[in-house]
Amino acid sequence: MIKKIICFLLLTLFSYANDATVEIVKKIDVLPKIAIQDASPRTSDALFRQSFFKLLVGDLRVSSHFQVLDEYLQSSYEGGPLENFLSEKRVDLILRYNLTQDFNTMSVSVKLINAKTGVSTFEKIYSLNDKQRHPFLAHKIIVDVNDQIGAPSIKWMEQSVLFARYIGTKKSEIVISDYTLSYQKIMVTGGLNIFPKWANNEQNSFYYTSYNGAEPTIYFYDLKTGARRSIISSAGMLVCSDVSKDGTKLLLTMAPKDQPDIYMYDLRSKKITKITEYNGIDVNGNFIDNDQRIAFVSDRLGNPDIFAQGIYDKSFEKLVYHGKNKNSISTYDNYIVYSSREAESEFGRNTFNLYLISTKTDYLRQLTATGENLYPRFANDPDTIMFIKQYGNQSALGIIRLNANKTYHFTLKTGKLQSIDW
């Protein structure tokens, strides 16, 4: 029974972003055309310089706010008449960078130039003490450049991604990365460690479930100190699916007697409260409505579906009315993105597509068309959704830019994604 419940849970992991009044569709009428110039010393590492160039190009493209010239261009940092205008390229903007390195540190001087006037409109120096984290520095540069043209924020690019990946039988690791998976740092290894969940918006600590002891145990991992401590253990199964806004309460899926229900654990008082009561499967509780209610996945009407219930109120309501087999969701304000199983081929492969709906209207938008698309997560920006794309024995992290109607995939080269948090 527990094995079936865990399999069900693996297809129903979801989480909720902070609630806010948002507008999903934001448009820029005319996208500026931008070129990137590498003004780094010619004697510096050419491969690293070009790798950094590709990160900048990729971020500009994923932002969906620019027409990007792919050509790798070199220039002096001060520039001359030809370098500052690039008339033959017919660009509107020039992003110029000068990258220097010293052992494990690096510094990047950046200029944004109006290619119509040749005048710099933005200049800044960025530094980094850990060169391995240079993808985050590239993301920061593009976030700032994007702000300079007054485009909708893409600050979500600076968020760290937390994921678990399978690397063998009963072996998985907890990893921190950037959204492109260019930077990866293994935080937890040894045995089966799954379902990581950020503990706060600052992303300086997280929770995860370890199946390496006598009973499943949820641990708290402090990134500042590298220390971890046990939070709670339980027989059967144990997963932390959400954390309250103030960071003091956890929503847990537990099945101490082979019956999965949703519980709330108070970190201060160590008190645990059982929220759902159903003779079936209730999993993946997530706080909604200012932490006064929860949304969760349950099979109480036959197929797995999405419901809501008050913390201290046993009455429930169905939230989604499209499709028959929902398995993972995320929300932003009155929008819900969810994954739904739609078909099974003669070879046994399932199709899971993502849909976006509004709880206040009949709005429905299909986001994917083929393959296995699982675990959608809204970024802090409601125009951006992250998800897992499965390719047989491989997987990728997908990014959907709703306004641009574009999807990007970043393949995980080692292991297979089990779950993600953003």
C-alpha cells in the first residue's frame, strides 16, 4: 500500500507561490534588437569568455523582451565609431562586457549603449568571489539590462532552483542550481534523499525527506552553516509539501498507518494537527488564502483531482473542472497551472500536459502538447512557469514564458529529476 501511495505522491507534488494581484499578459509592442560585444582582454580564457557570452545570449532570449543577435562580436571596452553604432547590424542596443579573472574570483564591467546615438545609457561593475557561480552573475546582468529598457521584471532569473535527482537504485542527491542548470552544487548525498522544499523566500535553508534510517525523516538544512537537524520522523511515508509565509508551520503528507493524510506541524510548539480525514489518498497540501486554507490532491471523487479545505474546517470544494486525472499544480493569485494525464500509448507511455486556468473565469489555456510534463511551478513572476520534462530515462528543466508563448528546455546531464522547488 505504501509503495502505491509513494508512486501516487511522485505524480502529485505541487506547491504555491505567494498570492498577489497580477496580470498574466504583458506586452512590449516593439522588441529592441540587441548585440553583445566581448571587450575582454584577448589574452584571457577564450573558451570561458565565449561560454559567458552564450549565457548572456540565452538569458536575453528567454526574457522574451529582445531580438537577439547571435553573432559573437569582439570590441574594445571604450569603443570607437564603428563599435558603438554597428550600423551594418541594424541594432538598437549594444551590451558590452569586459571580463577579468583572478584564480577563483572574477569581475565584469558592463555597458549598455544606444546604438543610434553611440551613448552609454548604463554602466556597472560586477564582481564574484566564487567563479563557479558565474551563471548567476550573467543572470544578474541581464536582469539589470532588462530593467534599463523598462520591460516587465525578469528577476526570477536570479532565483536558485532546488531539485532532487536519481543517480541509481535507492540513490538520490539534493542539488542547488541556476535555472539553466549551468551551475550545480550537490548539497546532500548518500542514500535516498528526495522532495526538497525551500524553507523561506531568502533561499538560505531547505527541508528534505531522507529514507536512510529506520523511518522516513524530514531534515532541515542550513546553507549558511552547512548543518542539518532532524525535524520529524514517521512510519510509512513523510513529505514536506509547503511552508507557511512566516516560516513557522509545515504542511506534511504522512501515512503512519498506511493512510495518507495532510498534517500541519508547528515548528515552535512542535504540535502536529491532522487536517484531512478521508479513507483514501490525500497528499501534497499547500497553503492558500493567507495560510487559512489548503489546496491538495485527492482521489475522493474517483480520479486524482484538486480540492481546497479550511485548516480547521472539514468541508471541501473541488477547484478544477477540466480533465479527469490531475497530478501536480501551482498557483499565483487566482491562476492555477496543473499537469494532467491524458492518454496512455500502446507502449505504456503516458502523456502529461500542462494547463493554465483562472478560478474566477472560464479561462483555459493549454501550455504543452506532447510528452511527460510534470510538477509545474510558478516563479515569483506570474509570467514564468518551471516544470520537469521527462524523456524516457532523461529529464530536463522546462521554462514557459506565458506572454511570449515560448518554452525552453535545459537538459539534466547526470541523473534524472525527481522533484523541484523554485
